[in-house]
Amino acid sequence: MKILTVIGARPQFIKAAAISHGFAQYDAIQEVLLHTGQHFDSNMSDVFFEELGIPKPAYNLGIGGGLHGAMTGAQLAGIEEVLLHEKPDWVLVYGDTNSTLAGALAASKLHIPVAHVEAGLRSFNRKMPEEINRVVTDHISTALFAPTATAMQHLAYEGIPAERCHQVGDVMYDAALLFGERAKQQSTILQQLNLIAGEYVLATIHRAENTDDLQRLKIILQSLGEISQTLPVVWPVHPRTRKLLEQKTLHGLLGNKVQLIDPVGYLDMVMLEQHAAVIATDSGGVQKEAFFYQVPCVTLRDETEWVELIAAGWNQLVKLDDTNEVTQTILGAKLKTSTAIQPYGQGNAAVKITSYFREI
Ligand code: UD1
Ligand code: UDP
């Protein structure tokens, strides 16, 4: 069976690392990797292939940047050409990026079944590009691999036939188990940045709803600046956010103590997460990693798809309309619970997904 996997953005490389490893165990599965080029800086792309042992993609379309329509449209055309040539039995897509939507659309128009990993997540905020991408992808997929029971409920509620939906757990948990220990052994990032374990805040911000809303972005910057007067703050800056900081000359709002660094590889990121006092983020993946490593997390958004962590007290949302409240929430963040929950499965999502393809 030939599976063509479409990836393009940072979190998709990490997810693919777990599943491609699963596929590679079986001769009967031939995986062809297609990288759309959505993320292209070496620290947003190459580093993950090198560190996590992901095979070099057979195709890289080099299509990144630009407006949503232009990017998604060019990816759609490029993927279609490859699909016509490769004639795969399945197309596999991850998550909710423009690359996900382009892959799913290109395949479904050619009547190639689509498998969607991380199906069923909803923020119920249709202003998020990701919400549109994931809803459309779910509705044109043949196999939907949901990470959680809540995601399964969303799919049922939207009328997607139950036989297409499979609760397999979260592939990010697989990745955390596969690489978490290696991070401890290999990463020297704490020494490089002069950080003391348990005595810094780790921040990441890249969501359009935060970066493209000047008022919200200013509140985040002012808050991180205030926090850095009390506790070191380290922030690996996503290129989207870096561009806005530069275009709008916003660095002044941060003061001079926040450590702004370039995006780091996965092992360094995991090391930074494992030893942070608090994580402040708008990333989907980072919210869950905070939970995996039992680090208090404040999510800088009005809502999240990962509702289990909020309900159980492992994560908290903070609205971005008052700098002082954001600062106090981050500085005061403590684990509100030690209750063990396991909403993301057993760390064997890749095994379950691989089995699905072996058994059909
Ligand atoms: C994308 C996804 C988002 C995901 C995130 C993961 C969409 C709509 N959004 O957001 O769901 O959470 O990836 O990180 O697909 N850029 C660079 N170098 C790079 C990558 C991007 O300079 O290596 C620039 C682009 O040129 C663009 C900006 O950053 O100007 C944003 O990139 P884009 O891929 O459009 O969206 P992300 O914010 O990365
Ligand atoms: N990540 C990384 N280096 C960084 C920032 C994040 O390796 O500098 C990892 C992080 O550990 C997580 C994933 O990237 O596994 C999350 O990606 P991102 O926040 O870009 O996207 P999202 O999960 O919000 O879609």
C-alpha cells in the first residue's frame, strides 16, 4: 500500500516523526513524504528531519508565505500534480494548517481516500484559519484519527459516520515518549542560555489572533516585560511574530530582560519545557507538552481545543485584555491539581494508525 503523507509546518514534522517510524516497520507500507514548504527556515524545518530521523521528503514544493488563498491554492495545484504522478492508495494529513487543507482537497478531488490525524478538534471560533481547515478536512476524510473522546463527540455531533472515526490517542504524546528522554541526555540549552531549572518562564506566541491584533500583542509583550523583572523569561520567537515585532518596532514594550531567541529544535524545546517554572503559550502542541511534563501552563487565548486540560485544572486560559491580569496569572500559575488524567491515550497512536492501514 502506498501512502502519500503531506506535511509542511513545524508541528507536522514532529507528528510525522512518530508515525513515519511506525510505517517504516512494515514492508507492505510504502510512505512517500511530500513537504509543501510552508515552513522553510532551517530552524523551522530541516532541524526536525535531522534530529528526529524523519526521512528526507521525496518532494518539496517550496510553497510558503503569502496570503491564505495564494498559499493554499498553490499547494493544492502542486500536490495534485504529485498525486497524479504517484497514484497513492491513501493521502495522510495532520492537524489544521493550510498544508492539511490543500492535501485533503487535492486528494478528495482525485477520489483518493484521505486519512486525517488529529481529527475532531474544535475551538468553535470560525475566525481562526485552523478551524476552517480542520472542519473541511474532517468532512472530506475517509479515516479520521481522533486524539480524544471529546474530539470523537464533535465528529459524531457533525454527523460523520462512526465507522470512519477512530480514537487512537494523541500522536504528540507518542513523540513526547519517544524523544523526551533523549532531550534530557542531549540538550545543553539550559547551560547555553544560563537558565536555572525551575526558575524561568518559557513563552511561545504565534497564533494569528494574537500576532495580528496589535492590542493583544502589546498586552503580551508588556506582560512578559513585567514578568522578566521578577523571573527570567525565555522566548523562542516564531518567524511570524519576529516579523511583526520588527515591522511595528515593538521590542521596546518588552524591556531589555526577556531573552528572545530563534526557534529551537525539538530536543532543546522539550528540555526548556521540562524545566520551566511556568509555560505561557498560544501553541496547541506546547499546551499538551506542558501537561506531559507536569509544568503549569497559562494559555494566552480565549478558548482552546484541548479542553480536557482546562477542565481538569492542568492548564488555564487568560483573556488578553488587561496586562496586569496576564502578568499575575502567569506569575501565580501553579499546578492546580495532581490528579492523574490520561485524555491523550497510552502513547501508541502511531501503532494504532499503522495497524489500521495493515488491516484494511
Ligand atoms: C502555521 C499554521 C498554524 C500552526 C503554525 C505552526 C496555517 C494557517 N497556520 O502558522 O496553524 O499552528 O503554522 O507553527 O497554516 N515564515 C518564515 N519562515 C518559516 C515559516 C514561516 O519566515 O520557516 C513566515 C511566513 O513567510 C509567513 C509567516 O511566517 O510570513 C507565517 O507563516 P505561515 O505558514 O503562514 O503561518 P504560521 O503562523 O507559521
Ligand atoms: N517547538 C519547537 N521549537 C520551538 C517552538 C516549538 O520544537 O522553538 C515545538 C513544540 O515543542 C511543539 C511544536 O513545536 O512540539 C508546536 O508547534 P507550534 O507551536 O509551532 O504549532 P501548534 O502546535 O500551535 O500548531
